[in-house]
Amino acid sequence: MATLRLGDVAPDFTAQSSEGEINFHEYLGDGWGVLFSHPADYTPVCTTELGTVAKYKEEFEKRNAKVIALSVDGLESHKGWINDINETQNTTVNFPIIADEDRKVSELYDMIHPNADATLTVRSVYVIGPDKTVKLIITYPASTGRNFDELLRVIDSLQLTAYHKVATPANWQHGEEVVISPAITNEEAETMFTKGFKEVKPYLRLTPQPNLN
Ligand code: BEZ
């Protein structure tokens, strides 16, 4: 398969999931999407990750983002494991988990890295925009659980920078100052950023986050 890169259209697929058959693009609708893979069912790190995502459902909904997980185990395995996640993580899994037994989706999204593990998926995350293109790719090894606060932070940045001519600096959090895109002249910035801006250097200009009152 060709390498999937930022800006590419996220490949569409139809697959079985813990919530029935899903067509990926239809499932995403007009909103944002997060597709993330797991090495395997009944594994400790994955159990904590899926419990965490279930607890963050409202946060994803606030950002108009739908989540969908994947592992290469089958539907029966997913169902039993979901019971364990609900019990041990004190939550209810409220999003679909794809049963990718034939590795069709894993291969489409390059989620198997053979030099790390020949058969299991690594911890991939794809954020898809409303235009169905890939906005973010993150890959973690099996032994490191993901930071879902970071994922929400990145979605905030992606959504802000998709609609305003700004970028977000290191460690930026929602509500903090942002940087003005270098392509914008100071004259344009004066009309575009009504809260004003600070010019630290000609290429480093800071302005309050534009989509807040
Ligand atoms: C886990 O999810 O706990 C895990 C899966 C594969 C390898 C190591 C850890």
C-alpha cells in the first residue's frame, strides 16, 4: 500500500464492529473523526485506553468528533473484552471497535509495522477532518499508552487553525495566545485580529485566541 500522509483522503472502508457493520465515511458524516488502533484485545494498556476514551466521549462530542477504535481480534472477543473494560474502568464503552480479523483496515492505514510486530497493530491515531482528509497521524509503540488529553488539545489546535489564519505555539492550551501565520502582513493582521497583536519579531506575532469572546 502507498504510505498515508497528511492531506491525503482517509481511505473509506466497510467493516464489522462491536456496534454492527460500519461504513467509515458515513459514520463520520460531516464532522471530525478519530480512528485509533490497538495491538490486541484483553491487554492491560489497551483496557485503560478504551476506558479513558469512553469517559472522554463528551469532550469528543463538544469538538464534533466521532471516535472509532480497531483491533485485529474478532467480534466475540471484542464483546467479552468490552464487558471487562466496563467493569474494570468503571465506564461504558460508547463507541464502536472494529473487528479487523482479516487486517483489511490495518493494512489500508499502515497500522502494522512488521519490524515492531509482525501481526499486531501498533497504537496509531488518525484525525480526519470534515473534508475526509487526514489532519494528524501519531504512532505509539504497544508498550506506551496514549495521552488522550494531548489528543483533545491537538484537535482544538486543528479546529482553530482550520478556520483562522493562526498557528499554535509549543505546549499551547485552549484559551492561550496563538501565533499569526507568517503569510499575513501586519496591515492584514490589524483588520483580521481585532483584539490586537504583539510583534516580538517580524516573524513572531502573538494574538489572543480569535474564536473566544
Ligand atoms: C497492552 O495493551 O497492554 C499491550 C499490548 C501489546 C504489548 C504490550 C502491551
